[in-house]
Amino acid sequence: MSNIQKDTAKITSFGFTPEGRESFAYTLQNKNKMEVNIIDFGATINAIKIPIENNEFADVVLGFDSVSDYMNSFNIPGAPFMGAVVGRYAGRIKNGTFKLNNEVHQLHKNLGEQHLHGGISNFSNNFWKVISLSENSIILEYISKDLEENFPGEVTVQVTYTLTEENELEITYSAKTTKDTIINLTQHSYFNLEGHESSIQNQELQVVSTKLLDTDGNNVPTGYFLNVANLPFDFTTFKKCPEKIDNSFVIQDHSKAVATLKSTKNKIQMQVFTNQPSVHVYVGGNCSDLIQGKNKTNYHRLSGICFETQNFPDAPNHSHFPNAILRKNETYNQKTSFKFENI
């Protein structure tokens, strides 16, 4: 951290790993007193604090109070990937295999017979290096070695978090590789506009999409698309958040918000914008009472809702899905933003 100007943003210790490495949290602020906390483990969003009535704040994402809790969360059943950047490939890859340049690559399987969210040692459970920091922006970098989790190519990834004066958290990703590879990055925060200690049951959801990906019994895409009008997951108009959802919606118009979450209790709405082909919506956060969340909160299956903006899961195995290949001389670019407004 010697090249980081510590007086430009709030930097605090976030605890130590069992090996004695110290983790740090970085607080971004804007003129509206909104705050975003980022930690270097997993390039994770630890907190988003939104001003509400009576000079109070709502912390609208789930998280933990120390780096050791984040590390331990990857050992519990159904690891939540709490607030982290996910890669090298977000979502499921069927049988953990894909073909690239006529060569079959066998990835590690960490969800039954499937590969999920980058495998066992992934972007979410490793430390990132902070390379730039200011009062409202931070850039973190992770170098994924060649054959990490059996992915080809050494990939250098940077993620930039910027908190604007319009209460928008902008997230941009870039990546380069030394060999042709596949890549699909996303952000895995669990949102709850009524505070991370609440339930999302009474919040309202809209997803501006008429199609979602059909999946098999292992929740892996079959290659077909479904019309949401024929399904329980038609959120083209506002409805209460579902108690169970783990589905990818196809984004058809990138000029507008692809999803909106609204709380009438705290009078906040959050809009999701992205340039990605899909948004995977997932309700959860359950830590099975094995790890307590922030402020000793016991997170449950309705604690939060994720908006994983990304390419289609298993895209490398479907030729008609959007391209997931990053070539040696190309640059991967992704942009997603979460905009918060008082209503």
C-alpha cells in the first residue's frame, strides 16, 4: 500500500488472516454522505450506507465484520460469495468442461458435476491489490495465473468502483490475457433496501425482460429461452420479491434500467444498469447460523437479493449464446451500476 495516498480516503484495518496477513477496508464517500466500503479480499463490497429520513442511514448490503468471516464463508454449505467480484467465469459450466481452439478444457468441479463461479480458488476468495484510491473511487487488481482452476492464460483483471454525486455506484471491469481464454465477471452483493438485518419479502422488484434462460435439473442452461409471460417470474411490472429465484433474464434494452428494487418502508429505490447480456437474479444469503453477519446478524434465505449482471451461464458450450472468449490481443470490458434514489 506504499503507493496509496492514505489521506484521500478512509482506510481501516479489517482484521488478519490465519497466516497473519492484514486486510483493509476502504471507504468511498460523496457530498450526500453516502458511503461505500470495499475490502481487498475478493474486491468485496462490504457496506453501502444510504441516507434516509431523520438523519439516519440504511446499510443496504449483506456482509461480515472481518476478513476471517469472509474467508470462512467459503467453507459453509452453499457458500454465499458475499459481495465479491466473481470470476474467472460467473455462473455454471456444465460438467466443468468447454472447448476452445479445438482443445477440451476440464475445470475443477465445485458444485456436484458442475463448475460454479470460478471454481475452488477463485476471484472471490483471493486478495486483490489496490492500485489507485481517491475519496470517491478505487481500482483493485487481481492476476489469475495460467491454469488457475485449469483455465488457460494468465489474466490480469482490474475492477473500478466509483461513487458518483448522484448516488450511483459505478463498477467497471477490464481484463487482458496471455492466451485465449473464457471470462465472465460479475458482482455478487446481496441487497436489502430496508437494511441488511431485514427480510426482502415486502420489497418490490421489476425486471425489464420478457425472456429467461431455460435450465435443466442442475440449473444449467439448456440453450432454449422461455417467455416470462408463461411463468411465475414475470416481473415486467412491479411485484413483491419472490421467496425463491435463481434465474437468468435476457436483457433486450441496455438504454434503460434492467432491474429495479423498491422499498416503500425506507422510501428507497435501486436501479441496475449494465452492458451485459443478462442479469441473474438470486434470493438468498443464508449462512445456516454458522457465521454471523455484520452486527451479529443471522442471515437467512430471504436476507438479500442479488443482481448478477453477466454473460449467460455455460455460454462457452452454446454457439448461439453471446461470445465468452477473450482472445490474447483483446481487452474484456464490462460495466454495471447501481443507482440509489429516494422516492
